[in-house]
Amino acid sequence: MNRRHFIKTSAAGLAASTLSEDALSAVIDGPPKRVGLIGTGWYGKADLFRLIQVAPVEVVSLCDVDKQLLKEAADMVSTRQKSGKRPRTYADYREMLANKDLDIVLIATPDHWHALNMIEAVKAGADVYVQKPISVDIREGQAMLQAARQYGRVVQVGTQRRSTPHLIDAKKRFIDTGALGKIAHAEICCYYHMRNRSNPPNEAPPSHLDYDMWTGPAPLRPYNNIVHQRGWRSFMEYGNGIVGDMCIHMLDTVRWMLDLGWPTQVSSSGGILVDKAAKANISDTQTATFDFKDLQVVWQHRTWGHSPDPAYPWAAFLYGDKGTLKLSVNSYDFIPQQRGADAVHQDVVMELDQYPEDRTEKDLERHVAPAIRGHMVDFLNAIASRGKPVADIEQGHISTASCILANMSMELGRALSWDAQKGEILKDAEANQKLARAYRSPWNHPFG
């Protein structure tokens, strides 16, 4: 059995069989792509191991400011990649990228690091897969887009709903065919009780964590045990709250399905209305409206109370004059307007038989794994063609910036009109001052 046939037919090559001929030839005939990962925590490993599943890459470098996470990830990689080699490890991403020997860099650091990590990676000649949201301020996103284009690199953003198999099916069956009819309204939401409700004391950071480097360009908060690991989204210093974490996925889904560009106006209200005792400073309740002229997309999150639709607590709802389409990571439902017409329901299809390691991988969202694999395949196809992936950095910038505008609107108490050509807010000098936030010394904002 030759290598080409093996990759096409083996269990590890099932997803790779959807690669384009150019990408497949590059995978089979060329040397393995050399991969580095910055941020070896929960989603960094989820992304990396899905990439390993769809292509015979060689993971040569890992970077993290947490020594324990870094060692754990290096040990796991040595057992998961075909060569069995243990990757080099770094505490500073700049040292890792200075070698300029990586074809692909995955970035799964906290949001406040994405811009500096990604820009340095493309300067080093790598194609990049960067987690969403791409940035914590809009000027960062503009600098990231400019860098990707300037250095001619492929950049895929981790908005993997665009590669979720059952959502692709829903788009083809009910959007592209016109089965929904005229769509003039969409609702997106998250009602998970995901906001940290504790109020722990501040304390010294653990010895295995370089907290100053972890903080990087963000404001230096006193350390508490919410922050690390995975709790940093509770603080606006490091991200954009639940809007930046969850709204971006569903807004991006609607934009992709309906081929929408920039909203012309964004308005938002809310705040900490219920859970005032917690240390977290992100909103527990928020509504935002993204105006696309002939269509408004309305977001709401609550970290308390019930979901109006228990089957769709984190979801998008598209309303057409011929029917309604409900969409989530777990399923979709098409409900026709015409009386007597058949409704359609489809659940996510997990690929546990094809990828049995998914069954035992710690903390893996098994229902999301097929979407990540598809997103990685799309990324590899774009690398081979030097084209744009489905979640190109420009699309990630639009969805990210729109969510940042929602938070700015809530803070300022007024709607914000966006000029996509100029990349600024119309007739609002105070709001435009907030397009870039101050960086902590000695770090410099990439927008200059």
C-alpha cells in the first residue's frame, strides 16, 4: 500500500480525503508541515490534536507561560504524533518564532495576546490559525488584517461554525435554495450560566506561572484563582466578555449563512444587573442590535434564569416569510410556514468511530471536534492554493469588531454608526478614541 493510498483510506486520513488535490499532493509528496502552538491550554490542545488527525504534520514547537501546562502538552504531543518526537518548548513566543522554521502556527492564548502573537507569526513566515475573537480592540484587528495581507500569509480564524457539518447542510438546504424566503430578522443568544459567580481573595500567582508575561500588554490586575486557567474571560481586561466569547460565534454564523458584511450601526444595553457580588466584571445581561439595513440581528445573553427555548440555549434563529431555521452546535430545525409541510430536524454527527481518541481526550467538546477537523482541512486547502480560507482574517475581523462595537455602545449609552471604508465610527470622536486601548509598558500597540 503506497503512502497516497494509505492517507486517503486510513482512519486517520478520512478527513484528509476531503483535501483538494493540490493540498493532498503537498501532504503526501512534500515534507510534513512544521507546526508550532502558542498557548497549550484547553483549546490549544483541542485545535492541535484535530490538526494532527487530518494531516501528517510534525509538531516541533510549543510555547506557554505555564510550565505545568507546557510539560503536559509536550508529553501528550509525543504520544499523539506519528514521529513520537517531543517538541521543543518555550516560555516566550518571540524566541519560538525567531527560529523562522515553522510552516503553521496555532494561537490559542487569551484574547489580549492574539494580535501580538499573530502579527509576529506572519512576520516569521508562518500561516496562522488564530482563535476567536481575533482582538480585544478594533485597531488591533485592523493591524492583524494588514499584516496578513502585507506578508502574504493564510490566516484562519477559529470561528468553526463555518465548518460545522450539520450547519453547512442547513445552509445548503434552506438558505441557498431560498426555502426560508425573505429573511428580514435574526435572533442570536446565549443563556448559559457561564459567568463566574465567586469572589476569591487575591493571592500570589503559582510558582509555575509567569504572571507578568501572562498579563503582557493588558492591565496588571492582582492575581486570583479565577484567572488561570480558563477563567480569564470573567474580566474585561483580557477579553470582551460573553459578547466577545459567544456572540461572535453566532453573529459570524448568521453573517456567513446570509453573506453579510459590516453592520452599519450597532447598539447595545445591559450590564451587571443581577450578580453584583461576584469578582467578575463582565456583564451578566446584555442585548445588542446589529443593523445590516434590510436585516437586523439581535443578540441577548443572560447568565441567570431560563432559556426561552431549552433545546437552543446558545443559538441563532433565522426568520423568513416561508419558515424559521433554528441553529446550534448540537442540531438544527427547519420549521416551514406552510401548513402541512414537513419540518426537518438534524443532530450533530460525532465521529467517534473514525477518531476513537476523541472518546478519551480530556475536556474535548466531542460534538465540536468534527467542525474543528473540517476547519483545519479548509485551512490546509487554503495554504495549498494560497487562497482565502472560509474564516479568513478579514471575516474574523468583521465579526470581532462588531462585537467590540456592541460593548462600546453599552459603555457609552448610545448607538454607534460604522464607516467600513474609513474603519472608524461616524461623527463620534469620543467613541473613536476607544478603538485602541492603552498597552502596558513595555509592550507597544501594533496599530502604532
